[in-house]
Amino acid sequence: MATFLDFEKPIAELQGRIDELRETANGGAMDIDAEVGKLQVKSDKMLRDTYLRLTPWQKTQVARHPERPHFLDYVTALIDDFLPLGGDRAFADDQAILGGLGTLRGRRVMVIGHEKGSDTATRLKHNFGMGKPEGYRKAIRLMQLADRFGLPVVTLVDTSGAFPGVQAEERGQAEAIARSTEQSLALGVPLIASILGEGGSGGAIALASGNRVLMLEHAVYSVISPEGCASILWRTADKAADAAEAMKVTAQDLKALGVIDAIVREPLGGAHRDPAAAIAALGDAIEAELAALEPLSADALRRDRRSKFLKMGRV
């Protein structure tokens, strides 16, 4: 059964009526095709109109939708012969940040990203996509391996932020994030970063300091969550919608500001309504960016990356 967000309640009610009509007609005594068709047209129009005017806070809700495809869904669909590589060779293997070697449409690549999980058990296993120091150190190790063998790096970012626990801080969370960001900027191979859902704080930028940063249409990318921002500014998370508006968290705002390079269109109603189409669209975008960057030398790639980030915020 589909999960509807709060602002989708009118659509949910229409869909409920359609489902009831279909159940009523299961015996075959009633011909309800015409009525169902009318309601479906109305539902599709309502969905289209709703998603054409989403607020930043509503986009945040879409980005967090529990049925939205995550790292492993993209890897399964896009990466052939995926070979997961684990561990930071120092402490542990963080399951919030996954990575490994594979083939993306004929190109050998290193894929690294956050995995949030899709149900209670996997969300706990992957710590809701909140990486720990060993996760970012694993990412550094895999980026260095890719650099050594001349393999492009593809990162899939989807996290509310790095894990803020005491033990993570004791093991050097801030340094691990900084070192991962540094390694991303130092790579002599192309790095294509994609924001799948949430791109939160340093936990996201540690894997998103790429030559090209792509962002799904209804994803969000920010220095802090809207709730966190509201709690600081207004002392209440109830102002999260206002914070989301002020922070410019949407793909459309960030493209206009030059923070990201391209927006990848999602299926009508969000990636969760047609994961296969959303995944294929991102695959096309990554493939095109890799083809454009392949001819560049290692020094040119570093200069391109440095220039990109130094330009941000300049008037």
C-alpha cells in the first residue's frame, strides 16, 4: 500500500475511492471502468498540480519519503558486477557508508554512498544513513584506491548528517569528515556526486565535493536540517517550514546559486512512485558527465574542482 504524505491527503482520498470501486466490482456484476477512469484522471491532475508547486518544506518531506530508492537500489539497477569493499583498516566497517567496485554502463567505477535502509531492521543496521568516522575513513580508502587505478568515483549522497554520538566524536568524527572532503578535492580522477534524497551538513559534503554535483528534482541539500535551523533561530522545531524556505534547500534554488551543476528530473509524484524511472534518469545523467570529464588530465580535474568550489558565494 502506498504511503501518502500529509500534503497529499486529497490525492489519498481520491485513490481510496478508486480502490473501493475496484473492490466493489471484483464480482464482475458492475462495470465501473468509466467512473474509475474519470477519478483516475482527476487524481493524476491533482498530483501534477500539487508537485508543480511544492514548498521547500514539502520537498523535504518528499526527500525523506520511506519508499524513496536508496543507495543499494541504485547499485542493484545501475552497477554490474558490484564488488563491495568494507572496513577502514583501523577500527570497523561502518554500514551507513557503503562502497565498492563495479561497472556502470561499460565503465569501471568506484561507487560510494550512504545507505539509509528500507525497513526497521535495515534502518537500524545502516544507522539511518548517518556515517561514523570509520565510514568516512573507508570512503577515503576507496577513493585512494580508485585514484591509484585510474577509476572514476561516483558518490550517492543520502544522509541527514554524520552520526552525532559521543563515541563518534571520540573517534574523530570532525577530522574524518574533513579528511574525506580533502581527499575528494585531491582526486586525479573524475568524481561525480549525486544527491538522492537528503544532503545534510558535513556528512554529505564529505562525499559530494565533486567535479559535478547532480541533484534529484525533489532532493534537498543544506548545512543543517530545517528542524535544526528552526530550533536554533526560533527555539522551536515548529518553524521548520519557515527555515526550509529561508535556507534555500531545494535543487532549483541551489542550481540558481551555483552550488549544484544539474537537476535530474523525477517521475511525476517523486522518485518513490516510479523508482526504476528515477534510477534510469540518474544513470543517464552520470553517464553523460563521466563522458564529458574523461578526456581531462588529473591536473585539469583538480583545477576544475578547485575552481568550482572557490566560485561559490562570489558576487
